[in-house]
Amino acid sequence: MRNPEKRKTVYLLIPIAVILIGYVLYPALSTLFESFQNKGAVTIANYTDFFSAKTSSNLIALWHSVYISILSVIISAIIGMTLAFIFNKYNFPGRKLFSGIAIMPIVLPSLVGVMAFMFLYGEAGLVPNAIKDLFHLKDIPFKIGGITGILIVHAYTMYPYFYMTVSSALNNIDPSLEEAAYNLGAGRWRVFWEVTFPLLTPALIAASLLVFMVSMASFSAPFLLAGGYRVLSLQIYFSKMNGNLDMAATQSIILSVVSIAFLLFMRWFQNRKDYRMANKGIGAHQSEVNHPFMKIVMVTIGAIGMVILLLPHATILMMSLVPQGAWTWQTYPTKFNFENFVLLFQDPEILHPLKNSLVISFIAVLGDFIFGMITSYVLVKRKFIGKNLLDILVMIPWALPATVVGMNLILAFNHASVFSLGKILVGTFWILPLAYFIRFIPLVVRSTNAVLEQLDDSIEEAARSLGAKWFYTFRRIVMPLILPGVLGGTLLAFVQAVGEFPTSVLLYTLDNRPISIEIMNQLRMFNTGQAAAYGMIQVVLIAVVLFISNKYLGVKSENTL
Amino acid sequence: MSSVSLEAVQKTFGKTTAVNDLNLTIHEGEFFTFLGPSGCGKTTTLRMIAGFYYPTIGTVRFNDKDMTTVPPEKRNTGMVFQNYALFPHMTVFENVAFGLKVRRLPRADIRKRVISVLSKVRLGHYSDRQVSQLSGGQQQRVALARALVVEPEILLLDEPLSNLDARLRDDMRSEILRLQREFGITTIYVTHDQVEALSMSDRIAVFNFGVCQQVATPEEIYNKPANDFVAQFIGETNVMPASLIYKDEHHAVFKLEPAGQKIKVKKTNCHISQDKGHLALSIRPEGVNILKQHCEGDNIFKGKVVFIQFTGALFHTHIKIDKHLIIRATQLNTEANISFNTGDDVWVHLPQENVRVVPKIEVTANA
């Protein structure tokens, strides 16, 4: 090779390729092969089974998954966009506070959020029962469950995707574009539909894509709320629990195909047009709300919204303070203290899952940190053939639903292979760190890509021409400059890993069970206080991390998705 | 200090040829400029000398040493980037010291040399500032200091002034030149600005479409352009396609195309072998005389003033000779010249010693 730079690229690529092929591609292919296996023969029997009318449950589940996902996108879009417009286009007292509160759902890990909704609006929920007592009704007026329950939880947890992307897009629109349209004689309505809205397209596409994929993959909400309602991600879990690995693999493949098809469709849709702003926006203006009546209306709506949005957090906090046995048959809890938190330090059995989660997540994101930084560097700064392929490989764990990632690992590592160094990984401690590591590769790589793309090539070239070798340059120039971004992404991966449920439920063992599994166990034992205490720890952890990344690492909240 | 020679250098990116068959020698201590429009291959050539690209074919030598595939960190060149490429997480001092630290100099030496170079670029008091606190011109000087402090064999400057405003650009031009003379360092300067090139360089290489069109001193480039591209790119000129109809030992007579006016040219101005394809006549606007009355003589044509622009020191006048030919003339703002208006009939005189015959190059590549 005439070019030593190319040689360096190859040296960097080899470990990246080995890891991606061994732990992303090979497991995915294992699932694909398994889906064509039936009683030891290669056949398409599983697929005919899936689509046959006699076991219609799979088809129904598939339909339900798609149906819920589409509805989730629509509902979240309506809520998120409306709020984004109100908070970014109008100025009224409390605007800043309300807009800060509006993103609060993101500090609730999905499982904890679902738990809060059950406590609040479920069969024995606080809200329905309070209304019942308040108006002396015979029965509770409503409860959530089944499809409405899932949709409500989805809307609550996913509208921030729309809210955040649309807000940031609105702030990036150069106000002179709208002013130019007004100046040319367009009315408010026309300006909105012909200038503002089209410019929001990329934001809306990105958010729709996210919500759709997250809904397709959603596991906690259906798991706790679905009742008899079948969705595909749950079906995979049940098939696996019944030992029907072939069918679980087939269901995984079909769920992945739908998710990825939607992803590709959105990519295609977005690439039809160029929406890039010719120059950067210079801070959007807000129109002042002056009419006193409108002002009161706005503030009231904001306040009510705030209560609804924070109720789940408050519930988790309150529940975590209810000691075991203080809320059994009573409608409302009777006693509050810190017993659940104190027990964490007294009872090693209770501390154990928390420790597991922290240790496993730490190992996993340490791997993500190193691997993500190098991979991102190679992707952004190096030229080589097959870059698109590498990019796709890196994004696979993001495009695949978590349940599928879990299944892939089961099918790849329930027997010895080169990549597991000749050992069976399923059933050992190491399968969970591996699963978390794979799950959060895309997050770390993408947050690193964002900072590396900002880093002009000439900075690195300047160091090289001043005599610094590649590694010295990387260590002293590139690393310090991108570290905040990488660290931000890694911290985020860490808190998400601590709350990770869908892969954990497929892969945990008694010894390495993480918090999310223990929350389920505690709920099953009706030990709600302890479950809520675990949840509360996660909420605080996430809040602290988001605060740190926002304040010190320059990570914008909209980049955290 | 080194000389640089490029021998039959070619660089292709995929299917596009960025630089084609380039042969150049840059002498020791010379201020050498690559001049050309954007995308002409000048920056690519500079980056091959810096080591960021390796030529597809050909050899790069410093003195007599083959440097073609030596990595950038082993070339000992100092480069100043268009956007300065200062390390944003370091202070001015740390930026300048970087190259010395890499070379493992003792701390005391580093300190001494950094302080000395910072005072040379007049930034002595700024050494503890973060680079983001500096103005554009100051950042520029930090970049220069950082490149100079390692005592490079060759100083490479990639459009260093293009991000500065006009006034600052003038100051930095003389600043760079002052430093270059002081350090006596071989300097290669890339620019698309002809004024910079003409005013700073010892020699200039003019590039277009990856091909070097002419290498010469600024005066030669301006007065004796090698072809119509060079004539048009540097300064203003009137280019008229023409063909030879007659020559003797002192003069040649050309016929303009397509209208057929005959123009007499001094033989010394057309040392162009005429079977080399199409020819053109070039005359600078300041070489054109405008006459208010008809005079007898060679190269005098009647025309109509169609446009006058006053820029202070100068008048720019466009005179339409016929529907194919408009001659641009530039005159000093002296009283004798201001007495005609748009629409006036005038006579244009193209003095034969001011007309230059150049080959017309076929523009084949797409911009």
C-alpha cells in the first residue's frame, strides 16, 4: 500500500468489523436462520404458520402493533406539535417553566412510567378512586387498560419526541422567511401552511419515525397493561417462554422487517427534498399574548397540563415512601416513611439488583464509550470502501426492536461459538452486559458523530503538519475536543441501560437480575413501595444525568433522543 | 530551508483529475504563489506538498529527497489553513507550543521560542488568552506563529487572508511578507486573489482545470501572459480572436474574427508559432487610447461610447466598434479625458506595442 493513512484505517477497521460482525450481524443472521428451521429441517413452515388463518393470533398481533404505532404517532404528533407551537410562538407568563415541564416525561423510564400510570389510573388507581369518593359514585368512573391504556402511556411518553424536534426546528427557522412571506402579501394561515409547515417536514419525519419504531418495539406498556390484547413484541416473549424458539425467531424477523421498512420509507420520503436552511436562524421571535382573558386561559391550560404531566412523577415518589403493608386494602396509603430506601442499605437482597444494574450498565457503556468513539472517528474522518455498510451495521441495533436484539443474542449464544470464545453465554453474567453494549452502540456513535462532524478536518491536519503522529493527535487534539459530546452520549446510554427492560426480561438470570426485573418481581408480590423506590432511584439518576449533560457537556435536550 | 520540486505529478479523485502533469520547481527562500479560480487544483497541489494527499502519479521532492509518500508529520512543513485551524481547547501559548512539544524540546526552550515568535507576530501580550477571545487578524497571526515556530523547511499558506475583511487583509499582506523576508523561508502561497498574488510573490504559477498555465514573475504574468486564460484571469483585458494574414521581420498583421478589421502588431509581441491552433489578440484597457478626432494611422477604429464608469482615480469606458466587438478602455482621471459622454462618436487607437498575441486555449473541462 502506497498510502500509510490507508493502512491506519485498515488497522482501525479490523476490530470494529470483528465486533460488529460477531455481536450484531451474526446474532441477527442466527435469528434469520432459526426462522427457517422447523423440527431440524430448512423450511418456510414458520412463515406459513405465522400468516395462516388457523393461528390468527400472530396476524392479529402484527396488526395490533402497526395499529397502535400509527395511532401513537398521530396522537403524539398532535399533542407535541400543539405544545411546541404554543410555547415557541407565544409569550405569556410562565412560558419558560411550562416549556421545561413539557419534557419531563423523558425522565421516566418506560417501565416506571407504566407503573405510575397503573397506580394513578388503573383498577385500584388513585384518580378513579378519588373521583368515586368525591362524587359518592358506586363504581370507579374509568380505568385504563388494554389498547386505550397502551395508547395513553405511549402518548404521554412519546409526545416529547415531537415536542422537542418541532421546538428546535421552529427555533432554527429564520424568522425572515416568514416575514418575507408576510411582506409578499400572504396571510397568517397561508404563511403557516406554505412556509412554516413545509420547513418542519424533516423534524416531523424524524419524530414520526422515532415514535413509530419505539411503539413497534414497545414492551413494558403492553406487558403490564395489555390484558388479553396481543402485540407482536409480547408474542415474541411468550413464544420464547413456551420454548418455541423457531416461532419466536420468525416473529422477530417479521417485527424487524416492518420496523425497517418504515425506516426506509421515511428516509426515502425525507430525501426527496432539500430542507436545509440557507443560513442559520437568528432566534425566533415570540408574539406577546396581551389580551388579559387569553393570558388567563393560557396560564390555566399550562398549569393543568403541568399537573397532569407531573402526576406520574409525584405518584412514584409518594409510592416509594409508603412502607410495605401500609397500603393493602385501604383506598389511600396510610403511612409514609423512608423504609424502602433504608432497606436498600440494610437488606443485601434488595440492594443486589440495584448493584447489578449499575455494574452491568457501567461495563456495557464503558465498552460503548471506547468502541463508539473509535467507530465514529473512522466513520466520520476516514475514507474507505464499504463505509455505508459499516454505517448500516452500526445502526442495526437501533433499528431493531429491543426484544429482537434479545432474541438475536439468545439464538446466537445459546451454543458455543467463536465469538463467545467457545462458551455458552446465555445463562451467564456476561450476556446482559453484552446485550446492553449492543443496544447502546448506535446512541454513542451518533452523539459522537455529531461532535466529530463539527470538528473541521484542518484541526487534525494542523497537528499532523506540526509533527504530531496520528495517535498523539487523536489523544491530545481530537479526544479533548469531542469528549463532552461522547461523554454526554455515554451518560445517556448509562441511564437508559440502568432501566433497560425488554432485553433484560429475555436474558436475565437470578444472579444478575437488574432493577427492572426486580421491579416486576416486587409488583407481582404487591410490594409496590419497594418497586416505586427502585423507580424513584432511576428517575433521580436520569434527572441528574440530563442536568449534567445539559449544563456541562453542552448536550442539547433534543439531541438526547 | 528547502527547494521543492514536483515532477510529472498527477492527482485524481475517482474519475476527476484535480491536477494533471505538473512540473514545478520552487527555489529556496522564494515566495511562490499558486493562483487560479476555485477548483483549479491549486489547493490539491499544496496538500500534496504538505502530505495530506499523495499524488496518483509523479514525485514530490524537497531538495533532492523524495517526499512523495512521507506522512505529513515527518515533512517539517509549517501550514497556515484558510480557517486557521487553531486548537480551540488550548491557549495561544499552548497552540504555538504544540509543534515544539511534539518535537520534545525542553520546557525552557519551548518557552523562549514561543515568546520570541509571539513577539515577532506582535502578540506578546496575548499568550494566555483562549483563541476564541481573539479577533480574526489575531487568530491569523497565531496560526502564522504556530507554523513558523517549528522552523519549517517550507511555509505553506492556504488562502490565509480570505476570511479577513478588506482593510485587515492589506495589513496582513505586508505582515506575512515581512515575516517571510525575516525568516527567509521558502513559502508557497495559495490564493484566488490576483492582487495578492501580484503584490506579494517572487513567482506565480497560474492554474486552471488542474493544469499549470504559466510560471513566471508577476510582471511577466501581467505583461506577457502565455495564453488568453492567463491574460483574462489576471487583470482586465480585451481579448479578440484573430488570425494571421501577413508578417515581415518587424511586424505582423492580423485579421479580427469575425468582422475582419486588420491589426498590426510588433513582431516582438508575437513569438507564437502560428500553426498552434487558434490565436487571440489581447490588449489591456490601460493600453487603449481614445481619440476624439479621426487620425490617420494603423489600428484606429471608429466607435460609439456605450458605457462610462467613474471610480475616482480612473475612468472605465466601453466603446462599441461593431456588433461583435466592444473595446474596454481605462484612463486616468485627468482633465483632458473627461470630455465625452455616452453616445459620442470616438476613435479607438490600439498602439501596436501594447497588443499581445496569445494562443487561444480550448476550454475542454467543465467547471
